[in-house]
Amino acid sequence: MKIKVNKFVSRLPEYVPGRTIEEIKKKYGLDTVYKMASNENLYGPHPEVIRKIAGDLKKINYYPDSNFVQLREKLSLKHGVPPDMIVAGNGTDQVIELICDAFLETGENAVIADPTFLIYEKYVIKSGGSVIKVPLFSDNLCQDIGGMLGAVNERTRLIFVTIPHNPSGTGITQDEFDYLAANLPERILLVVDEAYHEYVPPEEKIKTIDYITSKDNIITLRTFSKVYGLAGLRIGYGIANKEVIDVLDRVRLPFNVNSIAQKAAVIALENEDYVERIRADIEKEKQKFYGFLDEINVGYIRSHTNFILIKVGRDSKYTVEELLKKGFIVRPGENLGIPGYIRVTMATPGINKNFLDVFMGIHRKKLGGEQ
Ligand SMILES: Cc1ncc(COP(=O)(O)O)c(C=O)c1O
């Protein structure tokens, strides 16, 4: 191709997406395939959401509300912050993009964990910046908060901390967060990505939004893609000081969140009891996984999210392939920067049970040396 491509394109990290259900059905001639790879909510959204957005389909000839007024009001009530401290995006991904567009210039950098959610690096590079990567602690795969603060230099504009973390599922302690907030330079924006916040056990949740009232350089990100079960509609949001939100509002396109997504999010917020139900169910399922893995002596990382990292050793690609043949899509750790693990999204109880039966078969086969 003779067309000139922008320099940053060749520096973008490659995102290896999870395999699709249709692809695996076709490849292995299967009727049923379960996707336990992208941390979606396999219970689906609250039924009321589906019922009500169906009614709204007849209005899709109109542009959406460019200021998502209704959504802002609902979120304002939920979080106890004024509506002008909230911005929404086409998924949290887009809010991350807006942050990088608005606060990073060529030659500046962002501090991120390694590995972490790949999208941070992608948008930092797209904005002409670079990333300073701070490895997770090797024993427990937690973020090294002290190390991340220590990695800051005069060109650092952003720090991304993910609570709980993806791909490890680990949280950070209240003390660590306090330390981070207390030592955060005023000229740096701390981006706290809480995509899995609702899955954190209540006693371990950090009230990050409380810090925003006293600090104007923290933004908290949440999404409707995970526990609310709306990943396909693409809607997430950020909460920060009004001045930060004003800047993001100036950068974003007017109709960045479609009308069906806005409506679905509003209905989901009117049925918030669903969140606790899903959290409690997923917690039960995780406990079943831990018990099972303990029994067969397979390692794992305890998770604050709806996924678990299972330590399968050097042969994680083999395990992933064997699971695919039986209709279970999971993510190989190699694609996420944590070789030797597979990342498994908790599904519904019946699917999880089938998964564990199949996993057991693969494990036995491996122990028997048939691989
Ligand atoms: C840590 C983290 N942040 C953000 C997202 C993206 O969320 P959204 O679907 O709202 O763009 C994900 C999705 O996997 C995630 O794991």
C-alpha cells in the first residue's frame, strides 16, 4: 500500500480476541459451545431490561440524548455525586480513549501494571505517548502500588490502577489505596478502572468515589458490560471532579452512547437488586471451583471478579485446545501475559459443573501422561 500510515500504528500492541462460539461450533462440529473467555455475565441482563428496550426499538430513527441526562441523573443518585461529575462512553474502553486523548501528548507517558488490561497501552500509544510497565508481584499477581508510584517520572501524566485487576482477578488493600492517594502527585491523573467492582465482596470494597470529593485528580471507571450483562450494547462511565469531566465532555463526540444502551443502563439501574443476586451466585460458583481445584491439587488465584486464573502449567495451550474440543472457550494465559494459566469466566451452575467434569478429564489424562 502506498498510503502513509501514522507512526503510532506499528507500535500498537496486538489484541488477540477470544474465539467466537460460531467459529468453535464449526471447527469441532459441536451443537453447543460455552464462551467462558471474556468475563461477560452468562446469566444475561435483568429480564426487565430486555422487555423495555424492545419497546424502544421503534424510536431508533432519532439520535440519542447527547448528554445522557436520564442516565446521569440515575447514576448521580446511585453514587451521591452531582450529574456533572459523570461522563458516559461507548464502553469504558471509550472513556479510557477520551482520557488519553485529553490528557496525554506526544512524548508523555502513563504508568501501568504488567500485565494489565491491554486497552490502556493501546490508547496511550494512539495518543503519541508511551507506557512505563511495572510487573505484578510474581507470587500473588497483585499490582505493585509502591512500584507504580516509584516509576513515575516528570513526563508521567496518567497512572492506571485496576481494582480488581484483569487478568489476575486480584484486589488491592485499603491501606495500599490510601498510600496511593496520599502520594499521588497533583499533576498526574489516577485512573481507577473498576470494571469488576460489583463482584468484590462487600467488606473488601474500596470506596474510591469518596476520594474524588477531596481530590481533583482521580477518575473512577465503571461499566455496564460485566455484572449488568450489557456488554453487547457498549456502555460504561467515569466519575471525577467536574473540571476533569468538562474536559472529557469537550473531547467526546456528541452521540457517543446509543439510545438503546442508555435506556438499558437506566432500566438496569432501576433493578439494582439484580447486582447483588449475581454477585452472590458468582461467589458461590467461585467457592465450588476453589474447593474442586484444592481437591485435585491444581493451583489458582483467588479472585475478586467473575473469572478465575487456573494454573495449568506449561501446557496451557494444550488445556485450552482440549476444552475447545468439548465446547468450552477459555483464554490461554499466553495471550494475556501470564503463561501457564488459563482464565475462566464463571458461568451458570450447570455449565460450570460440566466445565469442571471436562477439566477433570483433561487433568487425569495429563497425569496419565497421555498428552
Ligand atoms: C479491566 C477492564 N476494564 C474495562 C473493560 C472494558 O469494559 P467495557 O466493555 O465497558 O468497554 C474490561 C473488559 O473486559 C476490563 O476487563
